[in-house]
Amino acid sequence: MRRSILTAATAVTATLALAACSGGEEPAAEESAAPELEGSLTVWVDETRIDIFTELAEEYSAERGIDMEVVQKASGDIRQEFVQQVPTGKGPDIVVGAHDWTGEFVTNGVVQPIELGDKASGFSDVSLAAFTYDGAVYGVPYAVENIALVRNDDLVSDTPDTFDDLVAQNDDTGADYPVIIQQGDEGDAYHLYPLQTSFGAPVFEQNADGSYSPDLALGGDAGDAFADYLGKLGDEGVLDPAIDGEKAKQLFLDGKTPYMVTGPWYASEFTGAGMNISVLPVPSAGGEPAEPFVGVQGAFVSAKSENALVANDFVTNFLGSTDVQLRLAEAGGRAPASIEAAGQVDDAIMQQFSDAAGSAPMPSIPEMGSVWQFWGVTEVELIQGKAKDPAKAWNTMVGNIQDAIAG
């Protein structure tokens, strides 16, 4: 098997990842009706998945007699390079990455829909919704990640059902901070999103299939109430823009707080440090379920692939087998998208994150690109008490986002 290693610039996101597929009940090697295949495939992955993906490609090559070329691309470049190279015919057959690339890929015409058929029922609803755009599925999911409430079990053993009661619990705990939610100078709307959704103010409306419409939903009375609540948390010192991700992580490691809202990327460091932790859903602040964004990783098939049949077999049959999904989960530390594989996970922390995932995939529609520039900075202003009228400041933000979307 050939292996190409290409290096490039720095990474921009930790949520880019590998591929996987259908939650078929049997490994691909046991498929009695596997099609007769021939040819070759080129697959692009980033540096975080090159080792496990090369191993899997070697196995597929041996099973199917397909020549596999695995090309490593820097995580900061792979998405844009795919968009640029596919129209020229120089791109890969398959690219592995995050579901929130879907909107850009579809609007640029660089990926093709994937027909999962009855295999679709083998995936979690949220993982399929993540790769759904205009009613079609464009990627095969393999892993799911989300933030949740991480608890230091040596400091507290019971967690209240509401966020306000969780904050009040610190009167007995006596820790320096009742809970840590990372922010930073420009805010961090991603980590505050569970609180926002608990007020019934999601960023966009969701369609019946779980995909997003471009209609904003974070305004109105629900948005006003959330804006007021951010000001309250700032006044009480619960939220502090001076605490970014690294500071938040260290405060939790040092036992300065019993709770932190974070993801598996930090939880693995906590367990590695010997901490006793549990992972729980974020308690509601506004009365509705607190749903974090869900990130899904998977595989896209190029619209220009000359080996589409082979590419679809690789992503839907081989990567979709329970065995491969479990191996990818172990390598990446993220829960499988396959329902059957997720049911066999024996990592308690991974399973607890999965249980706290909810049903809100990160929006992949192009309009999401207009949200971030206004969202976090407005939340920081509210937390710092700079807005005399929180609801007015929030509605100004909504108006600015609408104008940006309109172009």
C-alpha cells in the first residue's frame, strides 16, 4: 500500500476528525453480498488521525484488493484545499472531517449525496442530522462529541437539577468558584450555549429532520431572558471573561471548583491526573433542556470521484462496521455514531458524554458564519455589565447577525 505524507500549516480546530459509517450489524468482511470492486482510492485525513486511518486503509486494501493512498493534510488547510482541488480533478475520493463543513461543501458542489438506505437506522439521530443538508445526507458519521458538566466527585457527590441550585450549592461546598465556564476576552458562545438553549433561544430554527433553516431563533422574549441572566451571572461572579480555557482547566485540576462545563478533550486530562470525575448533563437555567452543540466527525465522498462505488463501499460498509467504529472511538476518545457500537462502549466517561449530548448538532449552514463575530463579544458585554439594557444589547446583536446574513 502507498502512503503519502503532506505537511502544511497549523491546526485551527480540534473537532476535525476521521471517518466512519453505517451502523451495520456485521463487519464488512462478513458481508455475503459485497459487490465486486476494483480500482483505487485516495483519502485525505489530518495529522490527528493519520496513524489509525492508515492502519484501517491497509486492512481494507487487503480485504477488497483496492489500492489505498492515505494523504495527510494539515488540519488548518484540509477543508479549504478540498474545496479548491475537487473542481480541478486533483482532489481525493474521500475527505475526513467535521460535519459543519457540509454547508460549504454542498454549496460549492464538491461532495455527492450518500445513499445509506436501511443502514441509516444504525446511526444516532443527531449524527445523521448533522450531515443532512436540504434533505440529503452528505457524509457518513463516525464519532460524536459535545460538552457537558464535569464534576469533581471528591468535592461533591450530588448535583442539583437546576443551574441556580448548582450555584447555590457552593454555600455549603465553599470552593473558590461554584462552577467554571471558560470565556476569554472575546467570549465563548459555544460553552454558554447549553444555558442559552435552556431559555428556549437556539441560534437557528431546526427542521423536522434535525437540519437547520436560516431563520434565527435566538431573539424574542427567550433571548431577552437569557441576556438578563448573563448579566446576573456576571454580577454574582459566576462568569468571568478573564477565565479562558487553559485557566479554567487549571482551576478544576487544582480543586478550586467542583464543576466545569467542558468536553472530552479536558476530561481526559482530568482522569490522566488521577481525578475522580463524573460527566452529567448541564442543568437547566431557563426551564427547558440545556442542549450543547454536538460535533460529528465523518467521511465525505468527492463529487468528482472516479471511483464512487468503491468510495461508498469504504465509507458505508467497512468504516461502518461495529468493530471499526469501536476502534475509531478508542483511538479518538469520542463516542461512536453507530448505535450498536455506542452500546458496546465500556469507557464510562465516554458513555456519560454521549448520554449528555442532546439533539442539537452544530449548524453547518453557511449562515452560521455570520453569527460568531457578534455573539461572543455581546455576551462578554453582558457579563461585564457594560450594557445598561441587556435585552436591547441582545436585540442589537440579533439585528447585526440578520444584516450580515442578508449580505
